[in-house]
Amino acid sequence: MSGGPPSALEPPAPGTPASADPGPLTQLERLAPPTTPARPSRWDRPAEPKDWRWFIGGLGRVLISVGVLMFAFVGYQLYGTGIQTAQAQNRLEDEFEDLLATAGGAPTATDAITTPTTEPAAPDTVPATVPTSTAPPTSSTVPAARLTPPPQGDPLAKLTIPTIDLEWVVIEGVRPSDLEDGPGHFPETPLPGQYGNAAIAGHRTTHGQPFNRIDELQVGDEVIVETFVGRYTYLVTGQLIVGPNDYQQVIPTTDPTVATLTLTSCHPKFSAKQRIVVTAVLDADRSDLVTAPYAPPADQASAPSAIPGDDLPVTASSDATTERPTEVTTPDSTLAATPSPSDGAGTPSIDDALAGGTGSLATAGLAETASASEDLFENSWFSDPDAFPQVAIWGALLTFVALAATALSRRLRRNWVGALAGIGPFVVALYFWFENVNRLLPPNL
């Protein structure tokens, strides 16, 4: 037999004590890998030394957290803001339908009713409507209802574009808070259905992205706007891309004798580098009566609230100088415009409104509004300084919730307990923090 180690199956050599025999089980244990001691709980581990590895590990955790928050913020912008806007649109649509029902329908050309003058009476007859003036009797005219601007944030019209499946309630105003609820009308421009350029802005990628597909509009596509006083059909005439400083080239009225419509948003998608502008002109044959822009008196602090269905004052005078309804000729057709009252009620004449354009509106107290709209058109960063305190408050609350959840987990030595207790308050605080951080970004039309 060789001098190698004895096999486990061979009997022990004579004279070997029995206790020295390892036996089969002991031999298997000697062949098994060594066991490692159980890893202590994270709560029982000693504090890590604050060397370079500690700093690198902390920086990595911070970067991972920032990355997760950025992805969450993108999700909030694309989907969270859409939920908020959808709720606002449901509310605005109900309000619009109620106001539209109160208005009692759209005006037509027949709404301008002319009352015939009283024929001179016979010498021996005294009619009940004898003029007190010696001037020749004239007619009195009741013009069609003219829409006046509602307060900012209130529903103004319903915008429908069949070719891109767009149907949204338009509100008055283009402040960031207004555009969160839907497309907004530039207050310094005429209203839809009035002479001049009515301009509407809307988001393209966030807050329900109402203008997401306006780049698909082609020349001749219909843009339908329904207001409290009429339904107006515009036809697309083209689109152009301009810079953020080109407000004066696309928003103010250039021809006050033509009713036009401008839709604007950011370009390209997911960017605020440029602006896309879609222009359209009124199709008079498929629209209700067009009126002159409303311009309040120069000494009036603010425009009165619109009351759907309210007509302009009745013009009745026995003076031979009373103005009659005028006609404004457009390239497409001739449309009757509202007469110019001379009762001193503060409503401007059509000649003044058309000749003045946006200038007359600016002198009525809208210059500041126009300046604010121009700033919004530029989409500057940190344009809402009132958001800074809210960002700080909600950020502090967010940090407090995270620290409290960690402390609860450490106290109970269970990670899931702190996570379960803190997830609800953390998500709520995170939502409002995102909402206020979003106010500091470009409005992203």
C-alpha cells in the first residue's frame, strides 16, 4: 500500500484510538466551504469614516435623487398639469354653456332694427310722438349686441378646429395662471367676431397641450369661434415661425377694417426657442354680424364685465346730425357695422374704434396689459417672482417629511414603516413644490 493518507472507507490502523477517527460526517464538514457570519443590521453598523469614499458615496446618492426628481418633474409637466387643466376645462365649459344660454342666441343682421320715422301729421292732428325739436325727424336704431371683454380668467369663447380635433374653451387673459386652464385671449386685442386681429395663445406640450397640432393646419382649414353674441368661421391663410421678440409683428392689429384671427404657441415642441403663428381671416358668408372692437372711455380705470346678451344703448335722436349705420368694405365682402351712438354713454364710434385700432385700446388703460403680454410672448425665465416664497415653503416641507420618515424608520428599526408613513405627505408636498417650480420656468406657450 502506498504511503498516502488513509481513505475514509479503510479501517483504521491497529492501535489507533477510536476518538481519533473523524468519521464520515466530520470529513464532509471539513470539505464544505466555511460559513460567513451574519451581516449586522444597518442600524447596528458603526458610522462610516468620513474619508473620500464617504464624500463620493454621498455625491452619488444626491445625483441619483436629483435624477429621479427630474424624471418625476417631467412626468408632472406632461401628465400632472393635464389633469389640472382638464378639471378647469370641465368647469369653464359648464360656465360657458350657462352664459351662452343666458345670452339667448347669436345676433344676425336682422338684429339691427330700424324704426321708421313718424310721418308729419295733419295740421288738425297731434300725434303722440311729435318731436319736440324743430329739426326734421329721423330714425332710431337698435344695434346688434357687441361683446365686451369679461374679467381675466373668465370664459370668453369656444374654439373649434375640426381638422386637428381641437375643441377648447378660451378664457380672457394670457397670464401663466390663465393659460393653465386653457387657451387665452390677449386682452389688448379685439375679441373674436370684431374687426381687427383677435389673438389667442395656448400651450403646446403642457397643461393639456391644446395647440399641440397647430403646425398641421393648412391654408383654407376652418377655425370656428363661438362667442356669447355669435358664431364666426375663420379660414387659415398661412403660418410662420418668428422669434420671441417679434410680438409687435404678429399680435397688434395692422388692418382695422378686416377681422382676422391669430393663434400662437411655442416652437419647436418641448422648446421655447421660437414661436409658431397661425393666421386666419373671417369668412363673412358663414359668420354672424361683425362688430367694432369695444374700447372703454380713456378715463375708465378698467373695462366693465361682460353681460352676455346686453345690447348697446338705443340711439334715438331728433337731431338731423344723428349718425347712421356705416358700412365697412373688406376684401371678401361688405359687412354692416354697428352705428356710433351719440348719447354720451361712453361707447366709442365705429370710426374712432377702427381708426384707432389697438392704439385706442391702449389709451383706454390696456397699455400695461399689452406690455405684460409682450413679456409673456418672450417667455422669460423667472417671470413670476411671487413663486420664490412658495418654492421655499414647499421645499422646506418636503425636506421635513423626508427627514421625519427617516427618523421614524430608525426609531422602529424598520425601513418600510417610515416609507409607508411618509409616502402620502411626501407626494402631496412634491406636487405643490413642482407646481411652484413650474411657475419659475418659461410659460412654454
